[in-house]
Amino acid sequence: MRKPAIIKLRNLTKVYQEGEREHIVLREVNAEFNEGELIVLLGRSGSGKSTLLNLISGIDVPTTGEVIINSTPLTRISEQARTLFRRRHIGFIFQFFNLIPTLTVEENLLLPLELNVRNNAEEVEKALHLLDEIGLRDRAGSYPDRLSGGEQQRVAIARALTHDPLLILADEPTGNLDLETGHDVLDLLDRLTRQAGKTLIMGTHSREVVGIADRILTIRSGQLMEEEATP
Amino acid sequence: MNRILWRASLRHLLTHPWQTGLAVLGIALGVAVVVSINLAEVSAKRAFALSIETVIGKATHQIIGGPSGLDEAIYVQLRVEEGWKSAAPVVEGYVYVPGDPGRTLKLLGVDPFEESPFRTYWQHFGRDSAIDMATLVTEPNTALLSAITAKQLGLKRGDTLKLRVDGEPYAVRIVGLSPSGNSKGKFSLDDVLLTDISTAQTLLGMLGRLSRVDLILPTGQQGSAQLERLRALLPPAPEVIPTGVHTETIQQMTRAFHTNLTALSLLALLVGMFLIYNTMTFLVVQRRELIGNLRALGVTRRQIFKTILVEALSIGLVGTLCGLLFGMLLGEGLLGLVTQTINDLYFAVTVRQLAVPPLALALAVLLGLGVTALAAFVPANEAAIVPPRVAMSRSLFETKAHHWVRRSALSGVLVIAFATATLLLPSNSLGLGLIGLFALVLGATLITPAATVALVRLCQPAVSRVFGLIGRLAARSVLASLSRTTVAVAALMVAVSAVLSIGIMIGSFRLSVAEWLDSVVRADLYVSLPHPVASPPEGTLAPALVERIGAAPGVVDWSTVRRTRIDSERGITEIVAYKLSPHSHSGFRFKEGDPSAIWPAFEDQEAVLISEPYAYRHGLGVNALVRLRTDHGERDFRVAGVYYDYGSDQGVIAMSRRTYERNWTDRGVSGIGIYLDPDTAPKEIEEVLHRIAGPHQEVQIVSNRAIREASLEVFDRTFAITEVLRLLAAVVAFIGVFSALTALELERAREFGMLRAIGLTPRQLWGLIMSQTGLMGVAAGLLALPVGVALAVTLIYVINQRSFGWTMDAYISSGSLAQAMLLAVTAAVLAGIYPAFKMTRARPADMLREE
Amino acid sequence: MARQRFILLIAAALVSTGLIAGLAYSLWSLGDHNLAGEPHVIADALVGENTSGFAQATRTRPFSFPTDYGPHNAYQAEWWYFTGNVVTSLGRPFGFELTFFRVALAPGEPVDKSPWRTNQLYLAHFALTDVDGEKFYAYERVSRGALGLAGARSDSLTIWLEDWSVRSSETRHFPVILSAAEGNIAIELSLEQGKPVVLNGYRGLSQKSSGPGNASYYYSLTRMPTRGTVRIDGETFAVVGTSWMDREWSTSALGPDQIGWDWFALQMSDGQEIMFYRLRRQDGSTDPYSAGTLVTPSGAALQLTHDAVQIEVLDYWKSPRDSTRYPARWRIKVPIERLELEVRPILAQQELNLSVRYWEGAVEFAGTHADEPIHGRGYVELTGYDRHKAANNR
């Protein structure tokens, strides 16, 4: 059963100007992603994975082309509207520097809710429940730099889900972790997103993770190619 | 290896132009303020010394008389009967050139035939100028001018210069000009009207009198023998004094003024020092990882230390050089203010141009670099102890910072204790006072980090309640990077407290002066000569005028004042002789002495009153004896009381007119205070008085209100330079805070990028940055209030007292406090604008990519 | 006598010295100004060529005393010139010069309240020649003629500049007391009148160059018995001897080509005196206005015209300062009087290096008068010999 596509990428092109030279990162990329899908974006460092994720989230704008999420043309609305859309509908997990160092674990977790002014007791309770899910309830009051890398990424995953977004974007979430911790984090990510029925697009250079993917897309020379998932 | 290290550090500086530029600017401004003040002062001093040198020439001694000068017969006797050689008679005084603005010239009357051993300036009235010497000597009302002064007055040789002497109009013909442009700078006849002694006697109304006789005595035994012989020859009243005494006394008068200016300018440099410290700390913190890597590659600690220090010194050097240039420009501007103050308070001096002695510049360079090195030492050391390859986590670093905060606070408390002890020491040393003042500033600075933490913690709940998460974020970020934030807060605090304290000091001073004026200015109308000259003796009213005014209709009572000064080997003493109306007694407020006993003693027993600064400077009190050189020889006078007087920072001795006339031959009157019949209109009387004065002598008749206003105007003009310094300190502080906060905010680009990614709108980010800097501004402002008040109290009760001998009441208005607070917050908020602007404009993706 | 120009120069230089330290000397030595060419530059600045307002010596006048001992302020320049040769009882000779100049900076008397105002400037030179000590001393004073600092009386031969003075006693005009002290020297000399007043030129009118008024009034006392003391370095010598006084006042300057003069005042052992001034022209020749007076033992005066006297320079002396050359020995012949003398300085170095540079010194001479051997002493003044003057004249 395929759900209707909620994310549409139309002819996305991103060109960086490096002095006199133009560096084309993405060339005429077209793709559609459906609700609840777990998509893995495979590609080497510098292949354009992060750029594509940035374009999808709206923290960067394409040179040409369109991003449409849930029928919102993200590339055509104002920065303010894009920020508000992102705040409500997108959750982020980065490779480094996921958490605000000056906020505690709990505060980091509640940040999206607070930004969306949804800090009613019920929502907060739900969010704090996520702390149990990632097993860090007892660290709620700690500052991020007291946590290990794996723990920090778990908090990041939880934070990406607190405000119940449509879409979660993860950029090399395990890139900075050892193998075993990486596995744990991936498991958690897989479990929580699927449990919540969210769409997840995860950029990675490691084929290790393709196992959990519904679809696998590879970026090479600025082109996006679909691989058959191997369940 | 080293070269690559330098290159790396240079590139780092270049890729952080904002930080580097602002650090350069900060040090440049600090140096500029010091340089400009120094140059302005040096120029004023030099111009003064030059004019003194020109006028004194090679004279080693002078025979001086009382307020009315010397009898010229003494000179003739010396010459003809005693065959005394190397003696030159001098008649000098001040004349006023009307115009807009009017100008005061020193009238120097000499005997040209006796001048050559004394004054070399004659050489400069050389052949080119073809001085009509014979005319100067034989023709009344002829004079010589320096070419520059003549040009400024729009005069050529042969032109007539209109003058007023004691309000009476005269015209002199300029028969020669001294050449302009004296490259050697050996003499300055600027603002000197040189005449034959006969012309000077006539113009100044000193017929039969000389101002002094200049002498050249040999050094050593022969000199003292001659001196002894001379003293034996002279009647008791004239005194022979070495010429140095005079110059030195006059220069001493301005010493406190100069010290205060220098201290103020150093304050600006101190703030500049914070800037360098701040910047270097940043540059080190930013590169901790890089430095760790370099250490891993085998770069030694010493090399790291050197690299950072050289970096800092490069910034310091560029800043210092810019500061020198800017300082010279600024000095030109300040020169006018400095000379104005000197003219108002001490003596007439005109400074033609800014002197730029190389030594002053060298000192400034040394100061700039020294301060930089001092400021960079801690960060350089910090850099050197970074362990190889270990990028210490921020939190650990900040934890360390928290320890440092505690240590700093502790030493701050100790320094403040030291400062307090120093200030409380019963001493008259201005130097000690300034040490205390600076220690106070230092102590406050050291406490600032701890105080900032406490304040922000205190504010935090309120802030987070009002601004929610953004507020909490803002507060937290201030605390989280204490190593940078507190330095910025401290710099701002120092600047704001300096601004506040100087403001309070000036305000208190002004209030005291205003109150004093209210009590002392009692008469309804005051008659005096217009265009007063700073240094006494003041002009003399025509004696007939004094009598006629007393008899004018509507005049109930009147008092007269004679202001003059007595030179002696001990220095210069300002004397005020009052013929007081009973109305005026209550105008005196006494610091010491019983008023009921004072007045009879003053009027009938030849007792004198001394002003507060005089008492302070000479350590005298009631019943002490002051020795004065009267026209009948030296005499002791008993002090009946010490009274408040803000008219002279050197202090004055007041005596009754009767006492004055009994001991001195001078009968001149400098001013008259008139008490009117309450039924008459002052305006009408004023007109009557003007008619009485007639067209001959131009007199100034002003109401008591106008006098008060004019006095306060002079007061304000006097403090103009202080106000400017205060402003400059504020500007330096602002630049400092601006640079610190800008750097601080720019450094957090990634954090802001992430926040933007997860949905912080540009406006929210703007708010976040603004509340961060604003919070620091509030902290600085709140801390600056007590510190500023403490500094003000120190300035008023220690520095001012020791410099000028005046006591005044500290007056702290809530307005000035509010203003200080506003200044701190405004500076901080303004400093947030650029980073906020930049951050909200940037794409989050780019911000995340930073580093 | 031809000191008209000279006094203006001295006056100018001195006033300027008032203005310019050591001006005259430096000016001359720099060659900017010189005696011959444009000496009036400074003189102009001071007194000016403009002599209007001053009285002129255009015709003879009766001389009356004591009035004519005193100043003649209507004329621009005036002097009292005392020179003399004295000797101790042991025969140690000294020469002295004490001269007072008066220069009017402007004509008339100024009206001013200040007593310092005056048109009269006084200058004085005081020199002493110590032959045995081989030393020559020269000093200069200047003062305005006001307040009693300097001046001259009209009722006696009394003139003073500060503490240098010539004073007669209250009751008699003579003797006069010359009193001066400066540095390590001092004189206190009493001068009797000696012979009566000798009027030089035509009845005391001495024409200096062509043109009416280019003349002075000039009289002398040619043999004044002198006694008193000379003090050098604290040692006081009682001396006797003979002095000479020249009194001259005038207004107009010399002609432009008169560069200097040689003045001789000689007191002969046979009771005669001869005074002669040779005015030198730029080309070195003797100006026809040169003149002199021969005074007989009884005091009768005989005028000497320029061609009555022949002067031959036998030797020269170079100033050690800059090798300016002065004549230093002369043969003087007055053929109509059958007088022949050889004159030489008693000391070579008698150059006055004051604001104006000139040579004025005691001389001695020997020779014959109507075949009778004579000898004597006197004074010679030499002006306009500055080295640069010569250079400029070339």
C-alpha cells in the first residue's frame, strides 16, 4: 500500500560560486517521497547529501527548481514562512553540534515545543516521555557536554520528534559515533520514526544503514539515482 | 617553521577583520587620547616657558616691589651711584585689544639700551624689519609686535593698534615687527607688545614706577657677595629674587591640573587595554584546537607564546601608530580647550601650534606597546598551556573560567581594600590619591566577573519568565562564556563608572560653586573693568570714579575690592583687600574661626582671612601667622579665619582695605559692589553709573545675577576639557564593548544556525542577540553605579581636595545615575546590532557550515 | 674735526647693539655694511640722513663759557673727548681716553609724562693703556639722557653716564675730576684748564666737507695739567701728566667718499701743540677738507690747511683679531713751521674693539722744530681701517 507522495523535488539545481568557477552540486534533481517512508541518501563526503537535505528543510534555497512539502511550495514562500513551516513540520538531526550547549537536556528537548508555543502540560508530558524512550530521563537536568556522543545523538533524535513533525531529516547522525553506538542510535531512530509514522530522510556515506531503508537513493555527480531496496 | 606560524597567525587576523580592526581601533583611541592630552599640555607648557624665557631672558635675579611696583629711583641709584651693571628696568602689564574676540597682550616696556645682555629677542628685530628704533624711544605710543601677532591682528608696520588699558582707550603705532617663523623656537614675542619703558609707564599709569629690575649676577661666591651687597643697598621693601622662583611657581600652579588631565587620559588607555586583552583572549580561544594541533606537530610552548604575543604586539603597533596620528589631530583640537582652561585659571598663554616632541611620541609608542604586551600576556600564556591535540571541551574551559572568577573576585576585594586604605591614609599626596583611585578601578574590574555572574543569575528567573526560552537562552549564554562576556562587561563598567563619576564630580563642584556664588555675591550691582586678565594684578578703576559712585543717588552702601599679588622668594601670593559693607559680612562662610571674633580682628587688628585652598596648601589654620612682603618690609599677619572660596585654586589672603593701605602704598580698586536702595530700579542706577563713569574709562556694570551666570560660564568652560575626556572615555568604552560583543556573537554563528534550523525565526534570533548584549549592558550599568559613585566620592574628597584644596559636597542626582544606566544599556544594545543584523540575514545552512 | 660720521656710526652701532648683540662688529666683519659704502644704513634707521629740525653749524658763533661746556641739544651729535698721557713718580707711563658722546635721536624735546622719555642718547668710551704691563683696556657705556642716568650740565663742565663722569667743583669750573671705573681699571684724575680755549677751524667753525652746514663747532683745551690716580687690578698709582680735551658739536654728516680719518693731537716739549686730522678718501688720497691747528706756548692758534701738513706712514700694525692693518708710525712734516716729527705708539695694541672698531692710542714722538730737537706725547685716532672696508673698496 503506497501512501501519496508528500515531498516533491522538482528540477532542483544548486550551484555554488567559488570565485570565478561554478561548482554544480545538484543538477536537475527530481524525486518524490511518501509519508512514512524511511529513505536513505547514500553518497560520499561532498557528494551533495547535506545540500539536498538543507534544500528540503528550507535552511538553504536552490539555485533553480522547487521543493514542495505537503503541497507547500517551500522554495517560493518567504524566509519567515519557511522558518515557521520548518519549526512546525520538520525535525533535525545533525552529525555534530546538535544541542544548544547552554540548555539542559530537558530544555533542549522542549525547545521545539517552546518555539511552536505548544508548551501545554500534555505536550510537555509527551515530550518528556520521549526521554524515557531514549533512556535518559535521569539526565534531564544535565548540560549536553556532560553527555557522551551517543547520548547526545539520542537526545537529538528525541528533540527532532517532540513537536510531532511531518518529516525528519538526519545528516550523518552516526558519522561521529563508534560502530556499536551508531547501531544503537540507528535502531532508536528507526524505531521512533516508524513508531510515530514519520517520514525520515537520512543522509549517510555508510552502506551499513541501508538495511533499515524503505528506499535507497544515491547521489553521484549531482544526480540522484534510485537503488532497489534489499530487504 | 616560524615563518609559517607567523603566516598562519597573520591570516587568522586577516580572516577576522572585525575583531582585528576593532582591537586596532581600541588601542588607537586609547593611545590617541593619551597622546593628544600630552601634546596639548606639552605645547601649552612650552609656549608658556618660551614666553617666560623671552621675557626673562638671561636675567638671573629680579628686584621686585609690592603691588604698585618699584620706585624707579632705586634703579637710577643703582646705576649712577653704585655703578651697578647688568641691570635692566622693566615695566609690564596687560592691555586689551578690543575686537571679536578681543585679545589680551602683554605690554613689555624696556629700555632698549640696556637690553642686549638680557634678552636675545632684540636680535630678531633685525635689519629686514628695519625697526625704527629712534622712533620707539623718542615718540610716545609706539610699539613693536611679533609679525605673527601683527598678522593675526591685521596690522602692518606703521599701522595703529587700538588698545584699552584699564578700560581707557589708547592707540599705539606699530613701528616694527619681529620676524615671523622662528625655526629654533628660542623665543616667542607672540602676544607681547614691546615698547620703550616711557611708553609703558604712560600707558599703564606707572609713572615713576618700575615693575621690576632684571639683573644678571655671576654664579658662585662672587654672585652671593654681589647679592649681599645689593640687599644691603636696597630699602627694606624691594626684594631680590632669583628669576627661577617666579617661573617655577607659575608652573607649579598648573601641576595639579596637568596631573589630573594625564590621569584621565590614562583611564582611556586603560579601557583600550581591556580591548586588547579581550581581542587576544578571543583569538586564542577560537584557535584552541588549532593550537592543540600545532603543539602536537611539535611547536613548543615558547613558540606559541611568542606567536600570540607578536600577534598582539602587531595589533598594538598598528593601533599605536594610528593612535599617534589621530592623537596629533585630536591634540590640535584639545589644545584650545587646555589653553582656555589655563587662561581662565592660571595665566595668559597663547599657543601658536602643537609641539610634537619626539620624546612624547616615543613614550606614547612605549605606552601603547607596553599596555598591549601586558594585556596579551594572560591570553598568550593561556595559549601556551594548551595541551597538544586535546581540544579541551568548552565546558571544562568555562569551568576553569568559573574558578578564575572566584579567584579574581577575591583579589578584587583585596585590591579594593588596599585602595580604600590608601585613600584613607591621612596624606596630601595627589600621587597616592591617584594610585588609590586606579586601584579602586582595578579592584572593581576584578570583581566584575563574579558580580556579573551573580547579577545574571539573579535576573535569570525574571528574564525567563518575561522572555521565555529566548530569555533563558540569553542569560545562559552570558554565563556560559564568562571568559569573554565578563571582560566586555568590565570594560563597559569601567567606562560608564568613569563617565558617571566625572559627571558627579563636575556636578557637585558646580553646585558648590553656585551656592558659594549665591552667598558671596550680595551686592546689587558690580562695577569692574571689562576684559579681566587671568593673572592679577587686575586693572584699576579710576579713583575719582570710586568716590563718585559712592555718592550716586540710590546707592545705599558700597564695598570695594582690590585683587593683587605679591611676589616674593617664597612664590606668588594672591591678595584681596576688601573694604566691606556690613552687608557683605554674611557673604563669607567660614570653615574655621568664630565669625563674631573674626570681623573685629579683620577690620581693626590687621588680621587676615585665608581661603580654604590657601589653608590647605600651606597647612595653616586660625591664629597661624602668614608672612607677607609689605611695602615697608616683611611682616607677619595673624590668620583670623579660613573661609570658603572657589575663586582661586592657589588660595588667597584676604584683608581689610585699612590693613592693606597701612602696609602697601597701592591705592587702586579693582571692583566695587553697590548696594541699592530697595526702592530704586537697578536698571536706572546702572545708567546713572554709566554716566558717572563717563566716556573715558570703559567700565562694566553688571547685576549680581549676571555675575553669577558669568562665573558659572567660566566654570563650565574650565571643565570643557574634562567633559571632552569623559566623552572620549565613553567612546573608547563603546568601541571596546562593541568589538567584544560583536566578536562574541559572531563566534556563535553555528549555534545560531542550528537554532534557525530548528525553527527560530530571524526576529527571534534578533531578540536573542539583543537580549544577550542588553543583559550585559544592564549588568555593566548596575555595577557601574556603585563603582561610579565610589569613584566620584574619591574624586571629590581625595583627588580634587588634594589637587586644588577645595572641599565640596558630593551631589548625586538620580538623573545622572539613570543616565549612566542608559549609557551602558545603549552601548551594549547598539553593539548587538551588527551581529544581529548579520546573523538574521545569513542562511542557516551557511551558518552551520561555519568553521 | 672729522668725527661727525664717526659718532653717528658709534651711536648707530651702539643703539643697534642695544638691539643687536655685538651688531656693529659682526655687521662690519660680515661685510654687509661698511664704513665707506653704506654706513648710514643703521645711522639712517637711528638718526637718518634727515637732519631737518636740527640746528646746523653754518656760521661762526660767539663761544661763551660755561654755557658752551654744556650740551647743545639742538645739534644732532656732540662729544666731550678727554685723552691724556700720565706717568707715575717712578716713570711708569699710562695713556687714558674718556669720551662722552651725545646723540639726538630726534630733534626737539619730547613731551611726555614719563621721565624716561628723551631724545638724547649718551655713549661713552673709557680706555687705558698700560705700557709696562703691555695691556690695553677699553670699555663702553650707553644710556638714555634721562632720569639722571646720563647727561651734561650747562653751568659747568659736568657730564656723566651712570658712574663715569667729568665733574667740576661747586665753586670753580676747573679743575674737573674725571672719574671712571670698569672691570679691573679705574681712573680718578684732576684736570686743570691749562692753556685757554683754542678755537679750531675758522673761529671755531670747522668745515668737514663741501656744502653749507657740513661743519661742526670745535674747540679744544690742548694742555691740561693732570694729576690723580690710576688703578689697575687693585693696584693704585699716583700719576701726573697732561691731558687734551676736544669739544665738538654738529649735525651734518661727511661726504660719501670720506672713508675715515687719522687724527693727531701732539703736545710738544717746547710748549706747543699741534692738532691735525687727515680725512681719507676712498682712493686713499687726502681730502682737501683735512685741517689742523698749531697752538703756540702762549695759546695763540694757527690754522693748518690740508696741504700744510705732510704725513708719511712708516710702519703698519696688524690687528691680531683679523689682520686689519693700521698705520703704526708716521713722519709728520709742517714745512712752513719747519716742524718734523716721527710719531710712534707707546703700545702697538690700542685698538678699541667696541661696538665700533677703531684705533685710538697714546703716542710718543721726537723730531725738530726750527732745527731744535723736540719730543713729546700725544694721542692718535685711526678710523675706517677695517679689513673689509679695504676689501670692498677694491
